[in-house]
Amino acid sequence: MTDKVFVDSNIVVYAHAVNDKAKHDASVVLLRETLKSTRLWISVQVLSEFYAAMRKNKYEHEKVSKLVRLLAENMNVRRLTAQTVESALTLKDKYGYSYWDSLILASALECGCTLLFSEDMQHNQIIEGTLRIRNPFSNMES
């Protein structure tokens, strides 16, 4: 895969939580296969949302802390800046996504990513002519 790939929080959560076995298995395979050919991008927001979601699912702080550190070590992590926020607000107005989803989009665009894995946004939509959203679970939904 030659695409620069950004991963939304939900994909990383599914890969570590086993609440939904089908999405867990699909996320693990997706991340493993993608990591064979490229280093993935996430943002500080993704790390924070991952921590919050895992704790909400009753995973212990110590275990989640270790996972956050592993994610940060094994993926490129994009910082959030005032410019990222400004871009997110513009994207929100243009595409109608929530502020938080728009912040993910802004981060992915700032990294130069051409592919975003997320289940929260419109499958196959292209943002700003360069970033394609892919829902890796689209074939699972009815």
C-alpha cells in the first residue's frame, strides 16, 4: 500500500476491545496488514479517545496506559495545533461532520494522508480532493 494512512479512534478501540468480535477481528487484520506496508498515522486526539473508550469499557488504567504508549511508539502521532482547530472548523462547515470528526479529518489532511479508516464517516467520500474515507466494516452492515 502506497497510501499514507490515518486511523480513527474507533478502529484502534475495536482492535483492542473484544465487545464486538467481528469488528475486533477485522480491525486487527486491517491494522496488521496495513502496518506491513506503511507506518500508520494517528493524532493526540485518537490517543485520548482511545484511553477514554477503553476505560469506559472497564479496562484497567495500567493496561490502557501501556497500550497508549505502544500506539504512540508504533505509529506516527500528529500534534493538534491552533491551525488544526481552524482547519477542523472550516471542514465542519463544508462537510457537515461533527467537530470531533472534523478534527480527525484536519489532522489526516495535515499529515498528507490519502486514506482514513473510520466507521463514523461516509464510506468512500473524498475530502478536499485528496483524502478518501474508508469504513472497513461497510461490508458487515446491512
